Amino acid sequence: MDKVRLRVSINDRYASIVKLVSGLKIATVCEGALCPNIFECWGEGVATFMIMGDTCTRGCRFCYVKKGKPQPLDLEEPYRVAEAVRILGLDYVTITSVDRDDLPDGGASQFAETISMVKRLNPNVKVEVLIPDFRGDLNALKTVVDVKPDVIAHNIETVRRLTTTVRDWRAGYEQSLMVLKYIKVFNPSIITKSSILLGLGETFDEVIEAMRDLRSVGVDILVLSQYLRPSPKQLPVAKMYKIEEFKILEDIAYKIGFSYVVAHPLARTSYKAREAYYEAIKRLGLSGNAKSSN
Amino acid sequence: MESIITIPVDLWPRRGGWRGKVISIFKKPNERVEKGEPIAEVEIEKAVLVIESPFDGVIREVLVSPGDSVGPGSGLFKVEVFG
């Protein structure tokens, strides 16, 4: 199976992100998940912050993020993330987290505090969050929705049949669909987004079923990407999809009704998130005064 | 000035535990190398990393062979650096 080739290119902007995130003690999913796009994103001065530490309470079998008992919540973290956004001069920020099943609200209040602080210190910034399922706790979900991030992403990750194999036992296909549905119930103006990793053993028809399921709960932006095994501890790759297959699925996704589709082997939920958001709101007729490019 | 080209430690800086295998070496001793030029390939589980030279110079010694296990900070080439 041919592997993806990544050009290791470290420029000054990359080096400045290394210094910033290390200095502010903010975790990034770019590092935590060995993201293949780190050279491109950090080289352009963009990183995806991962709040509530670097250790996840769940054991999804595709994911490289550290698993185990997490550290106590750092109450100054929202401020430090907001400060990092200011220093980097970002006008669009993506924030994700580890799962925190150890916390009563699954970390929803830390998400809300971080979103609020980022917006307070950076009034013009757009905020996209990639959230866990909060074990289906709708009160926790509403805590995040109520502070009005511009985009809320939650990933189903795989097709219905493979969910129990690929994701942690506490995750669920229907539970994730419910989370995505209720974001829109609580606030229809928030753009929603979800990702499917391809290459874990799913069939073409199952991918289409998953896309229809996501669209049925109002998801606006779909991300389709190739699963790449981070280490021998994770699931093997069942199939490497060809670019043409991504294109076919992208066309089907648009026919199903998504406002924007990111379909590429190296796409990840936060990859080119800014572009996806502005294209989606343009197509939804919501662009108003929104800035569509730098 | 002589220097060592290494696998950057700033690659996924706080997840430095990964290892890979050298699969290609593109330079021999006494060959010139330019900043940004691919000089070696390292295969990790997830991908193949194409390592670039961080400066202009002349290769003095190749420190690894195909098949060698390497990680962040591993030396690849000894180089006479220009300027």
C-alpha cells in the first residue's frame, strides 16, 4: 500500500508556533494526533488548539492522542488560548479537546469559557469548535451552543456498522447524530460540520448512508478523509482511496445537500476550516458582511 | 563551518516518541546540497517523510544507511555549511 509523502519543511512561522504553544502550555491536536498537515498549517501560522490537556479518557482505535487519566482542569487555559489567538493574529480559530468523561459536564463549561474568552479578547475572530459527544448530555451541549461559536463540529468518524469497532464503547452512531441534530435545535444559525474517515473497511453504500444520515440532522459541512494508521497500536488501513473516488463521493455529497464538502486524502476536520466556513455561509446565503478572504 | 543535518526535533514537537526507518538517501559525500532540497526519506507508520536540507553546503559524510531506525534529532549527514 503506497504511503502518503509529506515534505518536512520548517519555516520561520512554523518555528514561531512551536515557541508559542510550548511557552503558553497549550496542547495542539496537530501534535497530539501526528497530523500530516502540520507542516502546511503551522507553516502558514495556523494551529488547532486542543483544550483540557493532552490526555483523553476514551480509547478510539484510530486515534493517536494519549489515553489515560487526564490532569485536573486548568482554569487559566481559556485565557491562554485567547492570548495565543491574539498573538498569532488569527481571524478564524479552530479549537478541539480531548474527551473528558471524568468531568460532570464532559468539559462543556471549559469549552464555553474558552469560546467566550477568545471572542472577548478578539472580537472579530470566528470560532470553530470540534466537540465530544458529552455522552449525549443535552444540557452540556446547550452550554456550548449558548455561547454561540460560529461552527460546531462533531465527528461520526465512521459508518454505522463499524462504529463499535472503530470508536470507544461510550461513543455511538445514533448518539453523535443526536448531538448534531440538537445543535441546530438549540440554535439553527450555528453552522454544523462532521467528518468521516475512509479506509477502515466500510463499503461505498455505507458511506453514502452515513452522508444521508448526517444531512438528515442538518449538517452543513462534510469532511471526507483517508484514514492513515498513526502507529501499529491503531487499526490497520483497510483501503487507500484514490483521488477519483474522493471526487465521486464529493459529488454525491453535494447532491445529498451539503453546503460545502472537503474531500481529500489529507483533509482533517480543521483543515482549511476557514475556507470551508466562508464557502458554506455564502452558499447558504448567510454571508452578509462576512469576510470571504484575507 | 561543519554541521549535522538531523531529523527536526520540532516535528510534532511534543510527541517526539515516534520512530521511522530510512528508506532513501539522495546525497553522497562531496555533493553540493541546497537549502530546501530533499536529501532523505524516512518511512513512519503514517507516511513517508521527505527531509529537506536546512542550509546550503557540501555533504562531508552520510551518517545513516537505508534500513536504519531513526527518530527526532537523529543525525543524517555531516555537512560543510556555506556562509
